[in-house]
Amino acid sequence: MTEINLVEKKEKKSSLAKRSLQKFLSNKLAIVGLVIVLLMILSAIFASLLASHDPNQIDMGKLNQAPGNGHLFGTDSTGRDLYSRLLYGGRISILIGISSALTTSIIGTIFGLIAGYFGGLIDVILIRISEVLQSFPMIILVMVLVTILGPSVSNMILVFTLIGWMTVFRIVRNEVLRLREETYVDVNKAFGISDFAIMFRDILPNTLSPIIVATTINIAYFILQETGLSFLGLGVPTNVPTWGTIINAAKSITVIQMYKWQWIIPGLFISLFVMSINFLGDGLRDALDPRN
């Protein structure tokens, strides 16, 4: 009887996975988003092979050169090749977005599991901490912490991790509050299975769908945050090429009015990546939602 139940359980999981995959593949915007995201990530990873120039090489003889003539996207106000800087800049910006999203998801998931499963004082403390952090405007809180810690890639990821885990925490907590009332949890407790085994082996897999969706959305969110902070001069050091520092280098009135490619092209890159991530996240949400 047990073997039959195990077989039925595996078949059910397999059919659900196939159904989710079919729903995702039928979403054209999600597929387009996935393809664009993968292409841009691969371009950033292999920037050293695809770049036509050193991203930090200054050429005083080619200041503010329009696209063409050996520079696909033109040059900036110091003669640096914009195409190469966008490739290398994507490497850092995407790294910050993905690393921050993953760390916030891990922390938020662990806190959410603990708060939702045990409840009581632990739940109250974690809820209050998240409420205090969320009571401050996010950009102001990030700016203060970055100013204290200093501009660097690692500090940027650390700051985003410290203030970004609340969304996943609340999602997971709400799911665990519902799942801990299920019959299989009581059965496992009756058999003497530890609370942490129940949390991570039985409850966690049932919360993965919203976590995956929240993680993809957070990638786009943190990239936009990095861009905004770098534009204000509070992100990574200005000599490090990121999408934000490229925009920052093109913020003068002269560049905005006369050399539009220096801010339009990076803006399009950022917008395309963020839009594609959102399409991908929407597709994953629809595909993983059992109610659809």
C-alpha cells in the first residue's frame, strides 16, 4: 500500500510539473523575457570576448563620438567605448541584482519559516523588526547605510540584503501559517519528527513557488536601486563600470542635450533587462500557481 501511494505521489508531482511547464511555454511574453535575460547575462559573463575595447581606456582623440566608426554605441565624454562599458557594466549590475535577490530570499525564507511555524514571541519580534524597517522610505534607508559603509560592490549587496528580506519573509510566513495546520504536519509530529525537519523537508517545498517569483522580481528591483544610487554617486565607485555609473557619467546638461546616445542607450539596456525580468516573473507566477 505504501509503495502504491509513493508511486501515485510521484506521478502527481510529475503531472503538476508538466502542467506548469506547458503553461510557462504557452506564455509568449515570459519566453521572450527568458531569452532576453539569458542573452544579456551571457553577454555580461563573456564581456571580455565580446567587448571591442577596454571599458576604462580613455581616448582623448575620440571624445563624445557618435555611434559608428569603430564604436558601435559611440564614446562618452572621456573617449571610453560605450558598448564595452555596457557589457562590463552589466556584469556588475546583474551580479548585484542576482546576489542581493538570492541572499534576501534565503534570509527571508528562514525567518519566515521560523516565525510562521513557531509563532509566539519569535513571530512578534520578527514582525516588529520588519515593520520598523519598512516604515522608512527604502531609498533613504539605503542611502544612509551606503554612506556609512562606503561605496563598493560588496557593501551594496550587504545593504540590499539587510533591508530587502522583509518581502520574502512575509510571503513565506503567511504560507507557513496556512500550511502548519495541514494534517501531514500533525502526523509527522505524532511520529516524533523534529520541527526543523518538518519545516525544511515538508513545508518549505510547498512555499517555493512564491519564493521563486519574488526572487525574480527582486533582481529587477535591486538593479534599479543600484542604478539610482550610482546615478547619485552613492553606489559603487565611479571608476567601476556599472549601468548606474554609466548613466551617472552622462548626467551633465551638455551631454543630455548634445550627446543623447550616452544616456539613451544605457537607459534602453536597463529598461529592457528589467522589463524582461518582470515578464519572466509574471510567467513563473502564472505557471506555478495551482489555482490557474
